[in-house]
Amino acid sequence: MTSPFLNRPGAVAAGAPDEGVAAHYSDPVTEQRAMERSAAWVDRSNRDVVRVSGPDRLSWLHTLTSQHLEKLEPGTATEALRLDANGRVHDHLYLVDDGSAVWAHVEPGAGASVVEFLDKMRFLYQVEVEDLSPDFAVISVVGPERDAVVKAAGLDSAIALRGPAAIDLLLPRTDLVASAERLGEAGAATAGMWAYEAWRIASHHPRHGLDTDDRTIAHETGWSETAVHLNKGCYPGQETIAKIHNVGRPPRRLVLLHLDGSAERLPERGSPVMLGDKTVGFVGTSARHHELGPIALGLVKRNVDVDAEFVVDDIAAAQEVIVSPDTGANAEINFKRARL
């Protein structure tokens, strides 16, 4: 589904997995600065949108995901994971309840599988699951002035996931262009996915399927802090979560990689992270940050020294610890990340 914003002057289409939206609008550095200094809106209409309605929706989702949703207050945004029986992450959901339905957005192309899974688990619960990706889309407003901008644009009554650093608006696709124009009139700059991804990576937030693989568990990425409730009833994968939290530590940990700026390219996603002649992990998403330079997220073995320096796709890389090697076993870890 191609975004109407690709028709804007200067728009350059993004590559996989963000086909259909703009990578930038001719000046990604200026776009990044606007996101940090004031506010910018980002077209993320390639993400899939799922809605769960019905009187049993919260108690039902509470039993199927890692988050405590049974008493979720309307308007409160949160994150949740769908795990398999071994605690491996299948889906990462950003969600909010509007008082009559739960709205969630997930990675591009993931909506159909989420709906398929949920439909199989309905049984006698009074719920209805819908993939509304053809009809609704995400626009994110990022920056310190985001609340004022959304209000001035008259969009404060829209379905919104309000995080500490961004507001994700779930809007009818028919209203996207008009809503973006109102955000621009309210003072928000226009930014593409290159700017958004640089901001996200610098904020230490992984994307499922890009910074993770089919073995990833919550504690490895820090999602145990944002998308997992450690004191709730049974759900698929709970045993792994509880074991890591109470007894052991995850096999890998998320790091921010500061890449050698003399390289003219960014590393390919999935490239091995090398420590000498040993592979100790893999690199996920990468971007050029307007202050930090080239950066990337990577998953490396937990026991690798926190001061070790790596080579990624023939590019030298220093690490910044995101998830501590001591995560789990009830360790008290202070994360440096700001929630999205």
C-alpha cells in the first residue's frame, strides 16, 4: 500500500521493510533535528493496525500476552509481546484501549498473522478481531512539543498511543493527508523513516524482526522492562520469563554499536558481529545520526566483555551497553532508554 506522501516534493521511497513510505524528504539531518528540538510528524502508514472489540477483550488478551491488560485504563498506551511456549517473541504490539476496543499496531505485514492467531484462540470469549490495516494507518508525532502540536492540530481526540517520547496517532487512511496538513500548520516538521530510525536506534529501542531473530526472548532486548508484567497469571512463555527473572540470565544482550565513521556505508542487517575471529552476535538496524554518526543495534553474547570492540561487516564498532550482562536473577538494572 503506497503512501500518498510519496507524492510530496523531495520524497524518496524507503527500502525494505518500510516500502511504501518515505525514507526522507530531501534533508534527513534537518528532519532529525526538528524531531529533537520541537516536533515532527512521521508517516508510518506501512504498519499494520489490529482492533479487538467485545466485553471480554482485556481479560482475554491478558491471558494471551506478556502484559497486564485486565484492568488497563482507557487511553493508557502500553506494549505487549506474543510469545511461544518457550518464551521466544512472535510479535511485539503497541496498544491502547479506547473504552470499547483495543487498538494495536505491529510491524508491516504482521497484522494478518496476529489476527489469525487471535481468531484461533477466541473459543467462547465475547471478542471480535479485525485487521484494519486497509482502513487505518499510523502517523507518529515525535519531539518535546508533540502534545501541543497534536492539540493545536485538533487531533487530540484521535485514537492515540501517548508514550513519553512520541505520540502514535491511528487515523483513517482517508484522513491522512488532511491530518498531516493540520500538523504542519500547528508547527510540526515533516520527517521520514531515516530520521525516525536514527532517533529510535539512539533511544535504544529494537524493532521486532529487524533487531531480533527467531530465538529472541524478552530479557535480551529490554522488553522485559516495557512489554512484560512480572506479576500476573499464566500466559504462553511465562515459564521462560519467570526463570530468567528469578534464576538465570539471558544468553544474549542488546547493544548500541558506534560504527567507524570513515566507512562510506552502513553494515548489512544480519551481518555477524566479530570479536577477533569469533562470531559473537549479529547486527540489526543501522542509521546515520546527526550527532552520534553511524550507529546500529546488535545482539551479542551475554558474556562478551562490556568494553570489547567489534568488527561488523568490515566496519570497526564500539559498544554501548543497553541490556546489562546481569539482567535477570532479580538484578536491579537502570536502563538508559527513553520509552517511545
